Amino acid sequence: MYQNGTISARVYTSVAQIPVAGATVAISQRQTGKKHTLLAVRITDENGEIPPVEVPAPPAQESKTPGTVNPFTAVDLRVEHPGYQQEVVEDAQVFPGVNSLQEVELIPMAEHEIPRNSYNIVQITPQPLT
């Protein structure tokens, strides 16, 4: 039986971590093949944040021995805002009973750059939980 965890995001730009308000954050879960199930779409507030989104996650007790299921659900986040390159975060981990905060840095496009469906991919690798 699955429990719920949550994921939230904070979107910013530059080393100074300036919040990006009005960014679209789409959260999805990969299924078999290349299919995704859309879980939520949110818009960042003036602090560059979205509220937590509930995600079903496997109970921690089911992962206490090697070779069992991962104790988290992996989700992908696609973040976009006009004037910035899209950012895709793959395999962000959501644990039961925990809010996972995913920070996303958007890179500004050059002043007259034409968007070409280019995006930056960030792959989150599972943590060794042993």
C-alpha cells in the first residue's frame, strides 16, 4: 500500500539565486516506455516556489532489505519561462511522509535568441541507502 510524500520546487536564476516568478512547473511520472503520467502543473509565486504536490510513494518498511523496491517514487519536473532555457529534472526522489524540495536554476537566453526547443537536463541519481 502506497503512502503519500510531496514534492515542491524553488525556481531561481543566477548565482545570486534570484527567484523566477511565473515559471511553469510540470511534474510527471515516467511509465513503461517513453510515456509519462502528468501529476500536476503549477506556476511559481513571487518567491519562485510552488506549493507541495502529493505523490504516492512506497512505504519505507518495504525497502529495508537489499533487492526490494526503492523507498521512493521518481518524478520528472519540466520547468519553463519565456526568456529562459527549459530545464528538465529527471528522477527527483519523493519519499513517503516527507516533502522533497527540488531547486531548479533557469539559464537566461541571449537577448535575441530564438527558442529552439532546447533544454537542459539534470539527472538525479539514486542515493545509496545502505
